[in-house]
Amino acid sequence: MDIIAKIKEASAYIRSITRAVPNIAIVLGTGLGDFASNVENPVIIPYGEIPHFPVSTVEGHAGRLVIGGLCGKTVLVMQGRFHYYEGYSLEQATFGVRVVRELGCSNLLLTNAAGGVNVEYKPGDLVLVQDHINLSGISPLRGRNLAEYGTRFPDMADVYSREFNERVAAAAAEIEVQLRRGVYVFMPGPQFETAAEIRMARVIGADVVGMSTVPEAIVAAHMRMRTTCISCVTNMGTGVLDAPIDHAGINEVAKQAESNFTKIVCKIVEMS
Ligand code: HPA
């Protein structure tokens, strides 16, 4: 079946359950999934019920859409995302973002757990992503262009909306939530990086490293969505500290950042 037909079937299914058009879609990263419990009067749709939707296989990713009210707006929360390292193609990994756009939503907040590359960062810090480096060598746009959604050679100059980011930064200052600004480098994983890879990431201008987000941001840019991204630094990159990195620790630190995360996400939702 053609990918566009699949996107349309998935969105038609969601519409058959709720007619709500979200002001913003929020993709929750590792350890940040509990945030979905803030959604009021939620309509919950497990990914497994939605035609053609992949099912997330990672611990800490629930795998459902939560649609409802938040901070005075209508939000669609993707509680759980799909990663390349799980074995999905990038077309599958970004399917949810296509569906969100098909539902008529043009604002996107991507969130993730990330390793700190910038030595001034510390675990628990929140970073407003300004730009990314795609070190994976792969693109979700490879193959036939979906001309209905966007152009063959999309511009990446504003992949994270500068206008949106400036407003987010101002709002964070107002509510006294420390928000760093940085560049996210995408590594395909699932292995964490070597110390040499982290040193390289620093040299080429990265501040945080992770295994998600960039494919979704590229697809969103293809569809001219207004995207912003918050990374939660859950650990320092390999070699920065003399401490092992593990998935459980990442979930733990993400939970500790929850209060500031919730405050800033509410501000972002209000702006959508
Ligand atoms: N590297 C890659 N991805 C990550 C990390 C990391 O150190 N921490 C959380 N996600």
C-alpha cells in the first residue's frame, strides 16, 4: 500500500474517535512519558489500534496517543516514539509526524533524553535545540518525494523555528526555568557513543547527543511545520565523567527534571 494512503487511513481512524484538531503535537522522549498524565479529558488511542502505526519496543515508551486539553489548548501527545535502532525504517519512525500533519496540526514539540557533549552542561539540564547535525548518513526523505506534503529538496535553515525558539527562551526566562541553547547531534545507536565520538561531536559543534528527534524534525521541516525541541540532559556523554551510562539512570534523571520540563512545555503549548 502506498505510504500516503497509509497516512490518510491512520488519520481517518483517529478522526473517527475524536474530531479535535490539536494546536500542537508533543512527542515525549525517554523518561518523559509521564507528562501525558497532565492532559485533561484525555482520549487515549494505543498505537496498536491505529492502522499502519508502528508499535514502540523501548522500555519507558508507552506507545499511545493522548489527545485532550492542556494549558488552555488542544494537544496531541505521542507517548512513545520509534527509533531507527529498533529496526524501523526512517519512513516508519516518522509516520506519526506525517499523521499529525494530516490531522491539520502544524506545530510540533519534540522532546528527548540526550547525552551532554558540552562540558558546561550537567545532568538534569534542559536544552532548547537550535539546530542539529545528522551524523547518521541517512534521511527519512530518501526515496520518492511525497510531493503532496513538501518539496524534493527542503530547506533546513529553520528546521527548529527561530521565531518559536525566541519566544520559548523569553518565556523560560520569565518563569525562571533555566534553558540552555544547543546543537543536537543524531547518532543512530543503539550503542552509546565512544569517548572519541563524543570528542568529535564537541569539535564539530554539538552540545547534546541522542538517538532520535532528527528524523522527525526533518520530516516536519519537509511539511513546513513549526518545530521546537527540548532535550533533557540525562547523562554526560561517554568519557566526560568517570561514570557508566545506562538506560535506567537516563529514565531516573529525566524524571527529576520533570517539574521544570512541565512548566516550560506548558508555556510552549500556550504559544501554539
Ligand atoms: N547518547 C546517546 N543517546 C542518549 C544519551 C547518550 O549519552 N543519553 C540519552 N540518550
